[in-house]
Amino acid sequence: MPGIPSRRFQSAIQAPAAEALDLLSAHSALIFGEWEREVRELGLEPEDFVAGYPPDLTRLADLLRGTTYSAFQRHLQAVGGRLAKRGAKLGHTVAAANRFFEICLPYLDQDAPERATPTLALARLHVLVSLLVMSGYTGQWAAGEKTLVDASLSEAEDRRHGASAYVTKVYEQERTRLSQDLHDDVGHDLILIKLYLEMIAMEANKRNLQGIQPRLREAISLVSHALDSVRRLVLDLGPAVFDELGFLPAVRSYTQQFSARTKINVTLGEGYIPGEIPMTHQVALYRLLQGALSNVLKHASAKNVKVSIGSMKGSVLIMVIEDDGIGFAADAKKGRRSFGLTAMGERVEVLGGRIHIQSRPSSLKGKPHGTRIEVDLPLPGGAK
């Protein structure tokens, strides 16, 4: 579901953004007057966004302080949903949400020029409001409300339609996930960078060099974070990076970045790999590695993971992923975790391969614990 963790909302946005709205309350009439004109020019009504319009910013600040994140999220997604049903253009909807904060910014800079916290909190509120309204408009949030039963029925239906339909769905899900990651990670940073550059421009016009320095540092930090996000997303794409690096170097880079990001020690053992591997097989192994490492991070509580990739007589690709985590009993595979394992199995079976999963729970005292996944994937035409 789009948005941010509830705890981050409370600590980084709720109280400081409410304070920013209090600081702006003396300009309520001017802010809402300018915003109303621009919203109507977009073919929208201010009441579409704010109930009981026009409100006082002090009242909005009190409402923000008194809400929970889940209620805040539902309200804004409902706003986006109503606008979508009315046929409002998505670009106009986002522009109207953005303009309110852009109009507020000069007033806040005027009233609290030396205080960065309210401005940063208002910028974060701006990003979150835009994300939630957009997710309500597009209906992305509804996908997060599917129950486990719904997911099970959906997977069963896909299997009845055959492997081809399943693979198509997997690729669509991955493209959707990538789109959301780009929007939530990179888009968030770029919006904040834009706001910081606008503030820097205002400080430069006032020749306030002292006020420019901290905002420049923040902007540079955000650029670095956005670059890191882009690099991670490029690696997540897989096929796009194979042409640049090659299959094994891409796997090596991904495991290194995963280890650096999660502090889980990942070692990679590389055996003989034929010179030419079909792209379908490269993608399958890469996605399986991603899924397995994701499971390790979410469920295993492991400290070490060993990944081995090689081949048998150049005709069968073999990948083994072993962790020293808590493992799981056979019955546990019937729960939520089994969906990821099922997806792995079906991805391999589509290409004529097999997947073997062994796990020992840590409750078995005195015995090694952890999970071992082995993938055997035949190459078409035998050795290359």
C-alpha cells in the first residue's frame, strides 16, 4: 500500500507539519484565495479536496494532530477515488494538490526563515498527500486489501489457465512493483529536491548565503539517495543489467548490494557456466535469487547465506541458496510464506526445471537449522 510507515508519519510529519500550518494560519485567506483560483482553472472544486471549504489553517493543524495515519490515508485515497469517478484528469488532480503546498512555501519562508524543521515537515506532508491522492485515483491501494483467500483463489485460477498466463502475470506484477518503487523512492526524493532548490533560489534572491548552506547540504544528500535508489532499481530489473555486466557479474553485484544493505553475510560460489544461456533462464535464476533473499530477510532471521551457481556437464544450470536462519516446519509451507515458494516453483517448471526445498526449524535442538533451496534448470540443446 502506498505511503509511509505509521511511526514515521507520527515522528517526521504529523507534529512538525501541524506546527507549520499554525505558523501559516495568519495567511489563511490569502493562501486559500490564490489556491481556489488555480484549482478552478483546472476544472476542479476546492471542496473536492477539503471538506467544509474554506477552512482555517489552524483547524487543519488541529485535525492533523488528532488523526491516525490509517484515517489520514483512507481520507486522502477516498479523495482521489472520488475525483477519478468524476472523470477529473489525473494530471489536474496532482497539480491541484501540489499547488497548495507551493503557495504555502514562500509564506513559511517569510515567517520562519531560520527554521528548517517546519519547512521540511511541510515538504514531506506535500509528498505524502500527493502519493495518497494519486494512489486513490489509480486504485493501487485496493490491491493491498486482498485477503489471503483472494490471493489463493487468484493463484489457482492462473494455474488453470496454464503456465503462459502465469508468467505473463508475474511480469506484470514486477513492472507494477518497479513503477511503484520509482514513484515512491525516486519520485519522493525529486519532489523534495525541487522544493529545496526553490528555497535556495529564494535565499539567493535575498542574498542570505548562511541560509543557503544547510539547504544545499540537504539537496545533495537527497540526490545521493535518489542515485542509490536508481542503482538498486536497475539491479532489480535484472535483464536490463545483463547486457551491461553479464549474468554472473550482475548476480555478484546484486548479492554484494543485498549484503551491504541488510548486514546479512552473503557469499557467492561460482562454478562453470556455459558461454551462452537463454535470457529466459537468466531471468528465472535472477528472480529466484531475489525471491529467496527476500524470504531470508523477511522470515529467516539468518546471519549468513551461501549462494552457489554452476552447471552439470554444461547441460543443466544449478543454483543453491542456503541460509542459517530459523527454518520452518513442513506445515508452515501451507501459510503465507508458501505463496513465494509456489511462485518460485512455477517459474522453474515453466522452463522444464525442478526446485527442491529443505528446511530444518531451529526448534530441533542440537541439529543444524536453516533452509536450502536447489534449482535444476535444463539448458535447451545440452552443452554449449
